[in-house]
Amino acid sequence: MKLVIFGANGGTGRHATDQALAAGHQVAAVTRHPEDFPIAHPDLDVVQADVYDKEQVYKAVDATDAVVSALGVPFSRDPITIYSVGIANIIEAMHRHGIRRIVAVSSSALDPRPHAEGGFMINRVMQPMITRTIGKTTYADMAAMERSLAGSNLDWTVLRPSGLFDTDDVSEYRLQEDHADGVFTSRADLAACLVAQAGDERWVGRRVAVTTSDGAPTIWQMIRREAFGSGNA
Ligand SMILES: NC(=O)c1ccc[n+]([C@@H]2O[C@H](COP(=O)([O-])OP(=O)(O)OC[C@H]3O[C@@H](n4cnc5c(N)ncnc54)[C@H](OP(=O)(O)O)[C@@H]3O)[C@@H](O)[C@H]2O)c1
């Protein structure tokens, strides 16, 4: 299978690129900064494109079987548009090329219901605070992205991870429609799910929460990261 990966140079995107190549796929890794891309492989093309540039996106989405998006930017109180504009340009390019399958990353924060494994701190303090303040513009734009996919007439799947953390290996991650019981997702698992879903029709037209239990941080480690780190959605 040939995959085009947007956000390939990010934490999740690098895992997805590595994993897709290891699985024998051909990959076009899309980044604004090809010179910084750390992976080299005979089946890899590193493609320079900014998702705001329609023609660059059109050229990137060429002769592929599926498109994967792990695009992201840090939280900001200013309006965020990368998810909605990026996906609109990708959808248009896919229509023009006649490509149907897309798997895109959003966030479990788009479903405001409490997480069964969240407890008071996550469900009653952190999630409401983040979604009403620094995360507000990000989640509004992710919601617009999800609506565009739902109206696109493509074979789309939205993956909704929870708090991202890093591990080297893929674990037995969980998939649940719309809403996550868990509150953490490893980037390696999210990447594995992106690559697996690109070649799997079972979750077409659905929003799927992806969560990880193995090696997840504690809620207090997460709070420290949110308070002192520069995490995004
Ligand atoms: N952090 C969390 O806890 C959390 C929770 C739920 C969901 N999420 C979502 O999960 C996804 C993956 O997160 P991550 O931390 O692995 O990603 P990340 O490291 O932030 O990487 C995102 C990538 O998007 C690319 N990008 C940004 N603007 C672009 C543009 N205009 N054109 C082309 N590419 C652009 C960047 O690549 P270049 O700079 O190389 O172009 C960057 O490497 C994001 O959508 C994030 O919002 C995160």
C-alpha cells in the first residue's frame, strides 16, 4: 500500500512513518521542513508541503492508496485553523485525484462526557479547564475538521486520542466508538492505529477513541506536564 502522511515530522508522524515502512508500505512523508526529517528508506519520499498551500497539497497527494493526518500545532488563545483548512485542502486534493481513504487525528476532548478512568482531577478539573481556556480554539477547529470529513463523501475515520505520551513500542491499545474510557494514548499506539486503519474499512465513517494502558503516566505526572510543559491538544 502507498500512504501519504501529513504531520510526518511530528511525534506521532515519525512513529507512523517508521511503522508503515517496517510493514512494507511505500510512504510519502509530508513536512514543511524536509531537511529536518530524520528517517531515510528506499520506500520513502520526503515531500515538502505546507497544508495551507492547495497546490503543494495536491502534488503531495498523488497516486496514493490512503492519506493519514497527524497534523497539529500547540494550543493558542489565537484562532487555530490548521485542522479545518488543512483537511479542506487535503479533501479537495483527494477528490481531484480520486483517492477515497483518509484517517485523521482529532482529540477525545471533543466528547465532553467524563472518562471512566479519569477520576475527579481529569473529569471535573483538567478537562473542563483546558477545553474552556487554552484548548478552546484548538477543539473548535478540530470539530470543524471532523464536520468536513463527515460531509466529504470520502471513506474517512477520525481517531480521537487522549493525553499523548511517548513509548518506544506499540502496545495493545483500545478502540471505542466516539468516547474513551481511558485518559492516555501513546504516540506509538496512535501511529500504529493510523497505519492499521489506513488499510482497514471497519471504522469507516466513525470517530474512534484510541487509548493506551501500558506505561501510561500517572495523572499527577500529566498535570505537571500540562502546567510546566508545552503540550498541545
Ligand atoms: N498532546 C496531546 O496530549 C494530544 C491529545 C489529543 C490529541 N492530540 C493531537 O494529536 C496529533 C499528534 O500530536 P503530536 O504531538 O504527535 O504532533 P506534533 O509533534 O505536534 O506534530 C505535528 C506536525 O504537524 C506538522 N504541521 C504543523 N503545521 C503544518 C503546516 N502548516 N503544514 C504542514 N505540516 C504542518 C508539523 O510538521 P513540520 O513542522 O515538519 O511541517 C508537525 O511535525 C495532533 O493533532 C494533536 O493535536 C494531542
